[in-house]
Amino acid sequence: MFKHLALFAMTFGAFADAAFACPSTATLNVTAMNYNGPIEVQLREGSRPGSRLVETRRLRGSGVELFPAVCPGRYFFAFGTPDSDVIKVTSYFNVENDGYSFSNPTITVYYQRTRRRGGRHGDVGAVSRRAL
């Protein structure tokens, strides 16, 4: 009986440590102007090129997306329509731990899909998906 309780305590303790190791939440506020279609949003860690995909979400128009369990590091959001090779990227933001608390960054994006020379563009810098 005690072996089972000890194993449970060790397993639960490891799970709890992993859950609390990255308690930050990154919040993305998206305001879509003149567009109500699907928007693919990626939370990415690191610098471009060579960043690491953390999570992908699909939005439909405007809304607020919460990305929980974000560890300390340098991040950015990449977003665009699922069928386009051109992606918009936000500025970099940092998730930090000052020894007492973790930061919980909020990023606001205004997304507008317009056609320029046959492409689709939003309000921030555009890059190819391969450049992430």
C-alpha cells in the first residue's frame, strides 16, 4: 500500500512541477477588419529564421486567444490565412521570471486582408512560411 502511495506522490509531484514550471499566459487580441475568414495563428519561440513552433490555433475573425503554460523566453506570433505562403509576424516579446513572478504578455494585432499585386497582406511585416 505504501509503495503505491509513494509512486502516486512521486508521479503527481513530477506532473505538478511540470505544470507550474511555466505558469505564464500569452494573450493575443486579434481585431480583423474587413475579414471574417479563418486565420491561422502560431506562437513561435526564438528568432527568425529557425524559430520553434510552440502551438497553432485557428481563429475565425476577431477574438482573444490565450496561450497558457508559456516558459521564459523570446517569442513572436505568426499569422495568416491557411492557404497563403505569406505570413504576418508580430514584434518579438519576452516572457520573463524576475524571481518572484512571471510576466504575462498581451499582444494586440489588427488584421486586414487586402490584395496588393495579387498577394494577401495584413498590418505587420510579411515573411514567407519558410523564413520562420
